[in-house]
Amino acid sequence: MTSTTDIAFATESQLDSAIDDLTRGAANWAALPLPDRIALLERTHESIAAAADDWAEAAILAKATPRGPLEGEEWMSGPYATLAGFGAAIESLRKIAKGGSPADGLKTRTAAGNRTAFTMLPSNLYEFNLFHGFKGEVWLEPGVSATQAKRTAGLGAKRLGENGGVGLVLGAGNISSIGPLDVLYELVAYNRASVLKLNPTFGGLLTAYERAFAPLIQANLVRVVNGGAQVGQYLTGHPGIQHVHITGSGVTHDMIVWGSTTDKSGTPRLDKPITSELGGVSPIIVVPGKWDAADLRYQAEHVATQRFHNCGHNCIGGQALILSADWPQKEQFLAELRTVISELPDRTSWYPGTEAKTAAAQAAYPDAERINGRTLLKVDDTTSQSAFTTEYFGPVLAHTELGGSGIDFLRAAVEFANTKLDGTLGASLIVAPADRTAMGSSFENAIADLRYGTIGINVWSAVGFLVSALSWGAFPGNTLDNVGSGIGIVHNAHLLENVERSVLTGPFRPFPRSVANGEFTLSPKPGWFVTAKSGLGVSEKLTRFAANPSWAKLPGIFNQAFRG
């Protein structure tokens, strides 16, 4: 694990110089024709690919990730996600350069509530094969037509000559592609150069980042700096910074904006716009059904992944498991979940403050189960309700129960998630195909009522982060004085306006059980599962593919994926 005490923080004079350079870079970007912008991003894509090994290794060391399959987490959530993001941005700019819309060629449909839905996954034959059985859509705000959306798509990429100035991106300390992808969106969508201030937990990635983004650094469009709270304070107050974007906690956001977590009256202390992604308590809704033993095991692994991936240090980690009190298989499922947790590899929490948060959870729930270094607790009317309002950001999973079955249970779970849980970043739902079919159009109506920025149906909502064409951010409507899971979105590679949310759907069962049970999907257990033996092999090969897509690389990916 990288020691933050060995990291040199940027000085104020270095920061001043960086902002001066970036100010010139933003002006140059404003004057840059689209073909030259595309060429610069293509060179950066190449440099990210060249730095991928160093990047992944630096992230592994920063987190003390156990060697073996779990190393794949750092490949997939680091260089792979970033390469995919840059590739998608380049494709959108190419469409605009040819006189078209970045949304040209996308399939659309009308989703519940008169919402236009754009299909983003799969977007090509590569994705059709690599993510067989998965689908991703961006839903627009009600009443926005597909024609209107295609006409207005493009954001800052259509506003040649616009100078967005210099922004500050306060990078996350848990997923290594978050900061880089935020910088990319600032540049393409808002014509803004960026200072990327690393969280001290990722201070050891500075060299890998500088190698990966060398073309943008040389063009004075990006500076990557190390620093603690004092560096962040200096930058947020710097007159040369026009905008702030933060990934972190609501507490940090409020201290930046208001200088307080309690007094949010009057004029904000921050004198510039801010956007944010701040996490929350994400639900995992399990619609009761009649599952066989293999279903129970697979979905227990699925739930465990949503909480314990990255040691639980995910803003999108599922924390509130919502079950039906009337489900005959409820206790079987919880027993299978306990078994899965007990079999997970040993892993030490590495994110600062985790031990205190875990201890607080165990103190609030004296009957909490401690299983293999993880905490499983039950919330009911007789216990504390703090698990619904406190983001533990660690290896703590709560479960609770509501009455009902079918659509009645789902509606109750949606209402519960909307009104009882903190935040609106992402929600996941598990439902067998037959049970979904039985609900008819009421199922999608219920999904439309679920107020979250990314919704995963039979797939962890975090996968939406990996699909750069989807939006990433809280459900719209938050304000500076009630920020919730944040304000604004990122990723959104097709540069759509009026985005409300993203919705993903995955297979309920992996191949071959999927086909045997009537689902036409050939995907095996996903490589992002914490139980996947193929995690490292799949993730590394996907990264090589994203660097230079080729049909010749698919067999190697499939060979790894089907190892389970």
C-alpha cells in the first residue's frame, strides 16, 4: 500500500504556474479545429494504452489488492474504463466533424412516462459479442423527442471558439479512472482545461497518470497534482479556477461550498459553479420468485459483488438489500449469501476512515454478524435506522424486509428506496425473467418511478460507469444546500442534453443455464464478480482490446471469460 507520507504535495507557486499554463491551453483548445482535437485525443488514447501496465500496477500497490483474480478490478476500473471513454469521445467528435450529430445511428424507443430512450449498449458488433445479453439505455427527461435530442446533442464540442477556462477536478481516492474521465468530460463537453488534484490515497499514481496523459499535459490542457486538504482549499479559492467538480462525500462538498455542514444559509462561500458525484446508500431490490439452487448461489455472488467489490470502497456499492418478508426462499438466500461471504478472499480495508465507520455500524447494530472480515446486519422496526442514511463506504451490508410479492412488492420497494435511503446515485434490482414478464408494463412504470441516476436490472448499476456512452451522476433535482448524491452528470459520450438517467439490463442467469431456461444470452459469469476466477485475465485482455479493437482479440477474451 502506498504511504501518503512519502508523497510530495504541490506548492502554491507550482499550482499558480500550472493554472497559468492551463489558461493558455484552454485558449488554444478554443481555437483548435475538430480534426486537430480528434488527433490530440487519439494520441492520448495511444499513450493511455502504453501506460496501462504501470497504471494498473500502481493502483494495485495503492490499495494492496491481493494478487490473483482481484487484480482485475484495477485493470477494468482503471485503464480499461479510461480507454473506452476516450474511444467513445473520439467517435462522437468524428461524427460532428462530418457534419452530423453525435447521436446519429443510435436506436431509440419510447420508455415509460413519455421518455425517449437511446440504446447505448450494444452500440456495435464488438459490444454485441462482448456483452451478449446486456443492454444499456439513456433515458431523457419526459417530453424530449428523439429528433430534438439528436439536433441538440454535442454540448461544447459544437461550440468551436468557446473558451471554458480552467477547472478544478477533485479526484476520487477509490477508483482510478474517475478523475481522468471527469477531466475528459470537462474538456470535450465544456472546452475546459483541468487541474486534476489527486486524493492522497492515489498519490502513487502520479507518474503513471503523467505518462498516460502526456499529450494533454504537453498541450497545457491537463495538470495532475498531489495534495491534501490545504492544496484543495487553495485551488478552490484560486481566481484562475472557473469551475469545480468533485467526486467524494457530501460533507466535503458542503465544506467547500458553505464552509459548514450545518449552516447553509445566505451566499455560498464558493464563488464559482460546482458539479459533483457524492454517493449514498444504494439499494439492491430482490423481487421474490421461485429460484433453483444455482439461481440462489449466483445471485448471492451477485449481491456480494455489489457490496464487497473494491473492499466495499465504492460510492455505488449496494448497501441496503431489500427482500420480501413473504418470500419462501428468503432464508435460503440469506444462508447462501453468508456462505459466499465466508468464502471470499481475505482483504484488508485500505480506505482511510473505514475502521471507524465499520465500528460505528457494529455499535449501532449489536447483533450484526461478522463474517470473514465483513459485516452483515439486519434492519427492522426494532433497530437503528442509520444504515439507511449513513454511507459506510466499506465492507458493511444491511438487509431489510418489506411485505408483498410481484408488482406490489416492487412498488413498495421503489417507494422505500425513494423515501428512506440517502442518495440517488444508483439502484440495482434482481428479478427472474418470468416474474418480470408477469408484471407486464407495470414493471417499466415502476422503474420509471425509481428516482436514481443509474438503474441496473439483473446487473450491478456500477457497470454503467464502465459504459462511457451512458450518463453517470445523481438523479436530477439536487441543489447546493441539499446536494444528495450530487449535481450534474459526466461520461455521456454522445453529449446529449436533458438526460434524466441510465438504465441497464443484464441476464438473470449466466450461460449455459441462461439458454437452458429460455434466456438467449451467451455471457458467462461476469469478470467483475468478486467470485470470478477469470477477473484478471478478462480485464487485462479487455484493456488490450480497448486499446486497439480487433476481432482477433475476441477469442482470447472469451477463453478467459468462460473459466468462471
